[in-house]
Amino acid sequence: MSATNTDMETRLDALHARMKKSSLAGHWQERKRRPDLVPWRWKWETIYDCLIESGEVMPIGHAGERNARRTVQLINPSLVDVKATSKTLQMSVQLVKPGEVAEAHRHTAAALRFIVASTGAYTTVEGEQMIMEPGDLVLTPNWNWHDHANNTDDNVIWLDVLDVHLTGHLDGMFGEQFPEGAAQPITKPDGYSRKRFGAMRPDTSDIADVALLPYVYKWAEAEATLHEMAEAGEASDYDGVILEYTNPITGGPTMPTIGCWVQMLRPGESTRAHSHTGSTIYHAVGGAGVTTVGRGSEATELTWGEHDCFFVPSLGWHEHRNTSKTEPAYLFSVTDRPVLQALHLHREERA
Ligand code: GTQ
Ligand code: FE2
């Protein structure tokens, strides 16, 4: 090595040390990589066992306390330290036992509930009591007051999805407890949101932000529509028969930060592989199948049955297969795609 090169190396080392002291760095210097998320599958049996056990050993606390909600959180193995399902979203499973109340609060993180087991428990959102039936999707957009009560004789269990990790990365997280008691007063009639914001609706100019509406999507309607679409042959090669849960006024995504979809894979159906930006967390509402993530020697097979949950990372090639020759399979999914779309970052590639 020439004297000049040695001289440069010595000076470069000194420069690095000098920059480090002043909180500066060269573009050429290495940095720690953000973790790559792995495809993953959580068996319902295991989630359920842990959730029921948590019901025995962890009481629900008051609003503002760490145990104000009793949930078991789904964790991506690459995000163990930050306890996250993806870099943007958190999926958890919540249990409210008979007679319990999860007290009222609101926060900047947007939330949704997808009901797994309920015999008439309800969640109250912005003064409207929303009865939860299995397969229903209830939205709690950011800054909506919400509390949950179970006045039935059976456990109520649902999936929570929140954009807490995105909101956290953006340093936009804050919240507050309801000032006047554990549960907010019920100020609206049953079914209010669907009448006020649905296809036949009064003037909406008084609504502060139409992208943040409390809303309920009923499973019975989703299921019937999926079957009618299947009969009409309205299906995608990449997703099977698929519906988006749209905002009833804007027609845009479910919420600004979380998009929700439900798809039916017909008996024996295999979809074609595609890859797109946006990571997706799936929940099998019913049926059984296999989702292949990645291609060739890198491929991972995620085998799922009723109520299992699984994760497909952004840009991961994926294809679904319904392994039953006689029964349909239903997948509910949530994605951060609306964020990528809003930022003009969304891309898709098809096999
Ligand atoms: O039910 O309000 O899973 O505030 C995490 C935070 C659920 C809720 C979660 C929450 C809730
Ligand atoms: Fe909450």
C-alpha cells in the first residue's frame, strides 16, 4: 500500500472518530439494518389457551392502567423486543369475561375489532352501543371514545388491530380516559352509524372528519355477498372472491391507516402469486388452507385452519390454497397499504 493510501486511511479513521463525537456520520459508513419481518402463523388453539389462562390470572384494570385491556398480542419473531405484529400494526386477541367492563378511553391510535366469539356483548363507540356478532367488524377510528362490556353469560373474544406501531414511529401517540366514569353514556340508538353514514344518509357537512367514522360491517352481509360474487364468477386470480371494507362516505380505505378485506377461496381454489408493498395480517374466519410465502428455496408454507392468524411481509410473494375440496375458506385481513397508497409508495407485481 502506498504512503498516500495509508495516510488517507489514518485520516479517515480520525474523521470517523471526529464525526462520531459530533453526532455525524458518513453515508459510506455501515449501519445496523432494520430487521426483516418473517412470515409467521399463530395457531388459534395456542392463542386461545393463553387468553383463557390470562382470564384466570390477570384481572382487567382501570382506564389508564397497563391492564386496562386484557389482550394476548401476536408478535413477529423479528420484533420481540418491541412486541409488535408488524412495523405498523398490532393484532391482539381480547377477552372480556361475563360481568366485566373494559373502561372508556380514546387515543390517537386507530383500532378495529373483528369478533370471534360473542353471544350479544357490546362495545360502545362514540355513544353508540354496538352489539358484537361473530364475524362483525367494528371500527374505532382515532380519537373515538370506546369501552367494552359483557353483560352475557359467555366470554366475548375478538381480534383487536391497532396502528400503534405506525403512530408510535411518528411520535403521534397520546390518549385520555373518559372523565365521567368507567363507561360512557349511551346517547345514540342501536344501528345509528349505519343509518347516519350508510348509502341512504342525511347531510354530512357537519361531520368533522368523514375518514374517521365509527362503523359496523355485518358478517352476514359479507358472507352473502361473497357467495353471490362467486356464483357470478366475480373473482380475482390473485385473491379469489374478495371484498374491501370501504369508508361508507368517502369510498376510500377502511381507515386512513388500516385497510380491511375479506376474501373467500372457493373449494379447491389456488390463487396465483403476487407481491406488493404493504404487510398483511390474516385471520382465517373459517375453512382451512395453505399460504405459500416467498419463492423457490426461500418459500415458507403457512398452514392454517379456523381462527388461525398469519403474517405476510411487505413485498413477499404469496399465494393461497384452499385445501378443502368441498368447503369454502374465508380470510379476513388487515394491511397498512392505505398508508403506502396515500404516500404514492404502493406497487404490485404479478406472476
Ligand atoms: O380495546 O381499547 O388491543 O386501547 C390495545 C389498546 C385494545 C381497546 C388493544 C386498546 C384496546
Ligand atoms: Fe382503546
